[in-house]
Amino acid sequence: MTPRWDIFCKVVDNLGDIGVCWRLARLLHDEHGLAVRLWVDDLAAHQRICPGVVICDSQVVSGIEVRHWPDDFSMATAGQVAEVVIDAFGCGLPAAYLAAMPADAVWVNLEYLSAEPWVAACHGLHSRLPDCAAPRRFFFPGFTPHTGGLMREHDLVARRQRFEDAGAASAFLATLGVPADARLKVLLFCYPSVCLPTLIEAMDEGPAPVLLLIPEGAVAQSVLAQLAAKPRRGFVEARAIPFVPQESFDELLWSMDVNIVRGEDSFVRAQWAAKPFVWHIYPQEGGAHLAKLEAFMARYTAASDPQSNLKPWSDFNLAWNEGTLTAAHWHALKAALPALSHHAQDWATRLSTLPELTSALVQFCAKPV
Amino acid sequence: MKQAQEVRVGNVIMQGKDPMVILKAEYNKSGRNAAVVKMKMKSLLQGGVTETVLRADDKVELVMLDRKEVTYSYFADPLYVFMDAEYNQFEVEGENMGDALNYLQDGLPCEVVFYEGRAISVELPNSVVREIVYTEPAVRGDTSGKVMKPAKIDTGFELPVPAFCEIGDKIEIDTRTGEYRSRVK
């Protein structure tokens, strides 16, 4: 009998939670043949990355049972507890579900991605809580063989290669109404930032023309308003583009010269895209995100060819996340793009030798505590 | 019930049916303002040492323990001996001392913790004052306190201190985090 998996996803803000959970559900179903039920409290957010989702209590999308997670969750409508239960980002299981879980249920707390060294020491540990018979295991994604790795479809690298070999970027961009010309193409998929005006000003200094693609939303509105506010030199054009479904997001990344991405899922996909990228990390209280950024940058740059200078990349990432970006950061990053492209390809190759997250998760769940 | 982030070395929590004394607790921010606490703990029933991880806001069942105010007296390998005001002696296994060893000095006032009449661990004051016995010379001009350098105290414990600290300076250390707090005049 096919094991049943329940994934619980609470959309806190933005699309990061559902982005990771939907990808996880798809991979577990498509590549491991598992019966997956995804509980989501905000189906409207899910719909933005998966247009096939409708707002209703229960539906099947791409072979996955998608259930609305209501405030008044009850086991009467939920049915049985699954064999494996994923508590995504420790969102907290419904009390009724927790109470119904038998002692042999596999309950996994899927944690946030971090490159910090402490992650490996916590990965795979478990704890017991007073209100549940089953132990809860912790699974940490990461960048080393001692962590849970990163999600990757089995054919991801081959698909990217085929896309590049076929020169498919032009056709893909045409579906978004974007011309495929020689301009430097930059995807701006970031959180609102005090650095945006500086970046736009810097891009407008030229000399190379830039086409900036921004998924619709607050950031797109603010950039378009800035560009409309006063006369420009004309080196930068910004276009708001519709949200693409998660299945097409890789193609968008593959079609760019630089990807400015945010959060977790798009950050990981930007690395698989093997293109230069900038990470706008989710800001945390007390600057905790900066330690995470620096930990990632240390791993990313340590893996580089000693001849390549990645300092402009580190400087840009740090300045962007600290809110201290200057035009010089952009110009230095632009000058370093050949080296960054080369390193991005090396890094993606290196990542593909690490554990694939869903395969590691399936193995992890099969082991007794 | 207590939150996992409030649990300290020496506390005893229930994990399933096992009372576990906490030997080490490390707090790490995971993502989006959430955090996890990794704990090394020892079963008071079986004696085995295990590691666990909890979310910082998890509720854990804290076992109420007897405590007694004592001062550190001497080391009788492998036991650390503490004495109360009536000159009663209490022995704590070295393995159960946790990070307290980083700050232990003769006469250090602290609390010995008992489980079913047995001394199982030691709880220190939240901060202690210790003298720096070695650190690199201070860098002239840097008084911001942001630039840190390693310093050793007389127990051999090393911690980062601001660049302006010198050998012989007395510093206040947070025993819960092992971090420098201030220079004591």
C-alpha cells in the first residue's frame, strides 16, 4: 500500500511557505509515487503559483490532494492521520490532528534552509512533546552531505541544458510579452527595499542597457513609479510581468542574465539556474538574517576558483541586505558577471552531488527513531 | 510548563517518560524569527546521554527540583564537591557540570540541584566576574566595542571580548550564553 503523507502549510506572508510546500508535494508524488495530501490555510496564495488551484475545501491538482486547512480543523472531515506528517517550517499541527497521532506516526518538522554550521548538528535529531505520543523529528535542508540537501527534480539539470542548447529563452520571454534583445536581462524578485531607487539609478547610468523584469506587486509598482517620475537617460527599462506558475519559474530564471531573488524556494532555484544571482534574504529581528547571509556567502565563495574575484558579488549581497547599496556596487557586480557566470555553473554542478532533499526525506522517514 | 528557550543547564525536563537533566543548551535562530534549541541531556533513570532539538517556543514539562545554596569547594576526581552554610558536602559528577566548568573557582556561590535526594547538577548565577589572564594587546584607537578578539580567563575558558580589553581587566560574563557583557571598573 502506498504510504500516505500529509503536509501542513501555513502561509505566513509572501509565497515562500507555499512555494516550498508545493514543490515538496509535487516531488514526493511525481518522483517517489507517494499519496500526498497538502493542507494549506491560504489557497489564494497557492493559486498565485499554481493557477489550477481553486478556492474550495478539497480538490486534486496534479495528482496531489489539496485541502483547505480551516481554523476549525476537525478529524471528522480530515479522516485518518497519515503515515508521515510534515510540519512545514514548524507551523504547528492542528490540535485535533496532534491528539489523534499514534505513537508510531512519523512526524517531521521541515525546517528553514540555512548554510550555518550548526544546522548539520541539529539535522535528524528528535524531541518529544507533552501533548503528543509520537516523537517529532527535525529535518534541515542544507548545503552539505550532513544535512537534508536541496530539492531537485531528477531531470532538472538536463532540462536546463536542453533549454539553453535550444536557445529557448526568446520563445519563453515572448510568452510574457518580453522582447528577446541584447540588453542585460535582470529579474527583480525581491522584497521591498530601500536599495531599489539606488539600483535603478545605477542601472540608468549605463553604459550597457538593462531590461528589468519584475513580477507584479509592490516592488514593480514602486520601480515603475520611480522611472516615470523624472526624465531618464534611457539605459534601463522596467517591465512588470505576471506571476508565472511554479513549473515555469525555472525557465524565467534560465532566460535571465542576473536573478535577484528572495526567500528560500526562489533562492534555491536561482542556484540551480546556474546564473549569477543576488539573494534578498528574509529580514529577521536583530539582524539574524545577516549571519545567515554571511554563512551562505562563505560557502559559495569558498568553492570558487582562486583566480575568480567574487568580492563584488559578496559586497553587493551584503550592501543590498544591509540597505547600504551604492551605484558602485552595481557597476562592480556588472563587471564581474563573466566570473560570476562561470562560478554559478560550477556551484550548480557541485550542488548536484549533494543529497536530493525529497530522496533524503523519504529515507529519513523510513528509519525508526 | 516552560518554553524550551527558557530551559537552562541543570534543569530537568521530561522527554516522554524520562526525566532528563540538561547538560548543554544551544539556541539558534532558524528562519523568519523562529529559533531552535539543541540540548544535550542525560537520563536520570538510565544515565544515557542523548541530544535533542526543540523549537524555542515549544512547551516542555519542567521537573521541579530541590535546590540548595552552596559554594564550590574542591575537585575530587571525577566529582566536584560543594559545601553549604552548615558544612554539608554535595558531590556532582563532572559530566553533569556542563558549562559551569568554564567559570568554576574556589568559593563560587551557586546552587546544587537535587533529584530524588541526589545532587545532579549545578546552576550558576546569570553572570560572573572574571579576570582576563591573556589576550592580545589592545588596538589603539578602537574603542567602539564592535571589534572583538579572543581572551582567556583563569579557568582556561576563551571568549570574544572587545578589542580595548587588556590582561588584568575584570569582565562580566553571561554564564547562560558564555558572552562578554561589560568591563568591570
